[in-house]
Amino acid sequence: MLPDRCSVMKEGKQCPSPPEFIVSILNGKDEYMVGVTCGRHKQIVSGKIGRSEEHTSELQSPCNLVC
């Protein structure tokens, strides 16, 4: 199950926005989810991870997600 809020915390408070993107790291054939982010924080998270290793996927709708 995915969180219902963006994974970014600022000044000790979690962003209240719903997630729009899954942020993951690709390592060879493996992919590891590291968080979910809203559109406003996507670039911040991408910059911290490093663009060569980072992959983002836009979430469609929470009702369409299968774990």
C-alpha cells in the first residue's frame, strides 16, 4: 500500500499534498521504490537522488494500483 501523502518533510512537517509520482532507483534489472512525491517536490527529490540513477513514474489513480 502506498502512502496517502507526499514523502517530503520540510521543517519537521510532512507535505500534505497527495502523491503524484513514485520515485525509485534502478540498479541493473532491479528497481527500488524510495518514496512518493507530489508534483511540487518531484524536482527536489530527483536532484537529491541523482538523475542518472533515478526513475519517476506518474501515479494514475490510487484505485488502479495493485500491490
